[in-house]
Amino acid sequence: EVHLVESGGGLVQPGGSLTLSCAASGFIFSTVVLSWVRQAPGKGLEWVANINSDGGITNYGDSVKGRFTISRDNAKNTLYLEMKSLKTEDTAMYYCTLGASRGQGTQVTVSS
């Protein structure tokens, strides 16, 4: 059974930084593409970024390109999302995903 647990969210001021983590189990972590998605209050899911199995290929949504960095540690079965230059519009619940599976999410709030 796929199990994904996100952490690292919190309250941060505009311009600040946060790094999210996603601990994974229940599948062979090093063989899969993983993604981060987010959902702002009252809005649908927005794809943020993905990363291939060995971490050599990453892709980003236009709204986060140049500010966010997705990475993974296959030895630790952990996915990361480093977020810099945060904006109020980055406020959302952030989820790591494997196909249709996702964790419970971690809340990121960007506010002064």
C-alpha cells in the first residue's frame, strides 16, 4: 500500500523560504516519477513539479519556475520541495503524489 507523509509546512512571510518533505513507503521509491501538487482555498488542484526516478529530470509549473526546486533522496525514500521567494499566492495545502495516490498534505501559509 502506497503511504505518503508530507511535512515541513508552516507560516512564512512573503519572500521567505520553506522546504517540504514527503516520506514514502509501500512501493519501490527509486523506480517512480513523483510530483508535488497544491490546492489553494476554494480552488482546484494545481500541479507544481515532478521529478523522474533518478532525480535527473525535473519539471515545474510556470507559477513556481525559478523559485521552487524539487529533489529526492532515494536512499531515504524521501521527496523534497524547496520553496524560495514565497508569495501570498503560494498559500495552499501541498501534497506529494504518486499517480492517483497522495498524502494528507502539509499547509503552507504565506502572509505578513
